[in-house]
Amino acid sequence: MNSPYSFSTRLFLLFIAILLLIYFARIFSLPESWGDYGYYRGDYIDEEASKAMVYGGNDTCQSCHEEVYTIKKEGAHKKLSCELCHGPVGEHVEGKRYIGELSVERGTKQTKMCLRCHQEVTGRPETFPMVDAKQHLEDEKVDASNACGSCHTVHEPLETMRYVKRLRTLREGLDDDDE
Amino acid sequence: MDAQVLNYVFPNDMHPHWTLMIVLYTYLTGLVEGAFIVSALSYVFGFKSLQPIARFSLVLAFSWLVVVTVPLIIHLGQPTRAPWMLLTPNYDGPSMMAGFGYIYLIYTLVILFQILFVYRYEMVLFKATSSGIKHHIYSILTLGTNDRSKEGRQIDTKVIWLFGALGIPTASLLHGYVGFIFGGVKAVEWWFTPLMPIVFSFSAAVSGIAGVIVTYIMIKLFTKRVYEIKTETLKTLIKLLWTFFIFAFFFEMLELGVHAYSVTENWHHVKAALEGPMQWSFWTMQIKVLSIIPFFILMWLSLRTIGRIALMFWGVVVSIMLLMQVFFMRWNVVVGGQIMGKSGRGFTEYFPEWFDKEGILVAGLILIAPIVILWLLSKIFPFWESTTEGER
């Protein structure tokens, strides 16, 4: 206890003890499958894979809803995932909800949904169809209470527009004939 | 608080994520390094004039070191994440902070062990004369030994030298690493320079030495022992402060100058930041008020023969100015780098909340904490009167 080296020796042993503590802390706290494939828990892959399906992709929707899919695949919204608006298919087939929450109610709620992408914002490319909802309704000379869905069919937004355009062209053609 | 946005900023960098806590972290780490350098100069390089404050600055460095990780853990939000970074570091890339953790751990052990060796003999003596809790604390700190031999004390001196010598590179590495954490961020043009670790390291020494001067004089003032302040010690500290400050300041200015002259990529953005949102905090405060004025005060104090009282007064004034300068420097680096949008065009704004989790009140408490810790440590490790002076 009174040797001149006693303090140094004990402190050195303490240092070794600290190193061992860190070493064992790592061994004991590491999950078993750590590092099996990389810097993560190997079991994680199986855990994730065994989770119940939430999103199914458009093919899953198409298998039952062929008629809507046919309309959508030709239109301006052809690149969008069904579940983007309708919510996850996993919940739908389990019967928790008939359909995703977002577009259940038509009207203002649906309008909000549309404006998520189509609201006029400086950051978006100019070629992207954007509107200021109020201004758009005024420009088109329709009642301000109208929602987007009143004129645009959501699965193919330009369907009605094309139809109206065709009618107008016919009408103009007829008018020209009259003159 | 809504951020004021200037020009165009991408939506995802409207809000700076590294807050006042990160500023504090870099600041506190720097204080540690500077205070340690003062003690190392005495223990390793044998600066006789710094001997009276060698022990004090070592304990002071330790009291700052204890709180270094506090702002980081507050910022982390979920403190249990911190040990994982240290236990499972990813050497292939993203575990930069794990590196800091290891250096911090090594440095803490170096300083702690050095303190134990510096006070070992006295603690053995105190253990015999004290009772109660103090007796137990000394028993634990001396690891149950009672050696009073001359040989034992010779070993102490050698080990203290060894730890001091180990501590200098570790201290430089510790704060250089903080600089590296910023200097390694390629996406922020204001940070991305190999000079960052060097500038950080030198300014760390500046803040630490200034911190030693202020606390040294203040403690003597409040304990009414101003007569104990050694003019020679103070003069050496001020000369050291000037030396390190010259390096810190001119390296930073040179770096800026090189960027400005060579018009490096995105210099237009850095220039606009320095002339716009950072005009006050960088040019006015950090450079004009808190660098150029202290530079001349320090020059005067270092090169001329100054009276004792004037030296103490101006020493404290200039040290407080430099403590603020380094804080502004840290702020300008941490916040400045983040208010510059990745668009290369716009700027956002950051000001901490008063009562936020990472706000000004918390920051104040963290800055005060080391003073309380220092006071507690002074109960166990006496800074000044060496009871063994006669025997040395």
C-alpha cells in the first residue's frame, strides 16, 4: 500500500478496467444479428419483410377495378399511384376503411387534395398545370362554390374538357355553315 | 418565429438545424483546449512564470470539459442514441461524431489522470487530516494508497510530464476535430476548407487562455487576494494570448483573402452573406470591434512596460473581448454556414428562442455550470497554496 509505485499501478489497472468495461459494454449491448450483412441488425431484414402489406401498387387495384384503371391509364394522371389519393390498399382489403380517407368527401376536401399539386407556386415548372383556385373559377365564369370535381373527372381530369372542346368546335363549324 | 428569407432558398433549408447548442459545443471545447495549453506549458515546457496557475488551469480545463457534451445531448433530443454511435461506429463513412467521442474520452482520461497525479501527494496528506465525506472522497481519489515517499513524488513528476506531453496533441486533435467536422461538410461553401481545423484550434487556444486570465483575476478579486496575482504570470499569459490570437485571426483572414482573390466556387454567395445577413455579426463585431481593437490593446500590453493595476484591468477587458470574439466566430461559422441556402443565391435567418429547449436560457445555464463545477472542485483540489511548497 505504501510502495511508491502503488498509485501508478492501481491507476493503470483502473484504466485497463475502463477499457474492458467499454469492450464488454459493446459485446453485451450488441444485438445478436448485428453485422451479419453490414452495419445493421441482420434480423431487421426479416422483420421488415414479414410486416403486413400496406401499399400494393397499381396492379393490385387494377385486378378488381379494371374499368377505372382503363380511364386513368390514358389520361393526364396516368403516372400517379392510385394509393396517392385513395390511401393504402392494405387497409382497404382488411375492411377497416372502404377507401383511403383523403377523397372520401367530395367538395372542398377534394379541392384541397387537388391543390396539393396544382396550387400555383413559383417553384414548379411553368409547363405544369397550376391554378389559383378562386381566380380559375372566375376566369372560367362558373360559380365560386364549385369544387374541382364539379368539372374535372379526377381519374382523367381533361376528359370533360376534351368533350366540351369537341362540342364547341362542332358548334362553331355549324355556325360557320349557317353564315 | 417566422424566418425572414432573402432571395431564393429551397424549402428544406429554410430552417437551420444546428442551433445555439452546437455553437456552445464548439465554444466550450475550445475553452478546454486553451486552459489545458496553459498548464501544459508549465508542466511540459517548464514555463516558470506559469507555474503558479498550472494546477488551476488544469482543473479549470476539466470543469469545462465536463459540460462539453451537455449541449450535444440536449440537441440530440434522444440521449440514449449517443452511446450507440460510440459502440457501433461505421468506419466506412458517416460516424464523424463517433471519432469525436473517442478523442473526448481519451482526453477526459488524460486530464483526469493528470489531475490525480498532480494532487496525489497532497490528497494523501489531506486524507489523514480530513474526516467525513471529504475523507472518503480523498480515499477514493488516491485509490486507497498512502505513499508519502520522495521516490513516489519523483514518479508523479515524470507521469505528470508524460500526461502533459500526451495531452498537447490530444488537445489539438480534440478541437481540430471540431473544426474538421465543419471543414468536412462539402455542401457548405463557408465551411469547406482544410484551414477550418487550424483556425478552430488556434481560436480555441485564444478563448481558453482568455478564460484563464478572466477566472484567475476574478477569483482573486472576489476572495480579496489580488496581492497574490503574480505580474509575471499575467504578463506571460497576455503574451501567449497575443501570440495565439495573431495566428487565429490572421489564418482566418488569410483564408477569406484567398477565397476572395481566387474567387473560388460560390464565393459570390459567401461574399453576399458576409455583406448581407452576417454584416453585423462578422464584420462589425467579430472583426472590427472584437479583433482589431483587442489586437492593439494586446500589442500595447505585451510590448510596453505596464503598471500592475493597468495590466490586470486591461488584461480582463481584452480577455472578455476575446472570449466574445471567439463566441462570435463560432456563431458565424455554425449559424453563418446554415443561413446560406443550398441554392447558392438566398439566405434564411436564425435567432434562438429565449425559453426553447435549445434556447438562450439553457445556453446561459450551460455557460454558468462550469463555474459551479469549478467551485465544487476547489473544495477537493486547492488551486493555489501548495502545502508542500517547502519540500519541492
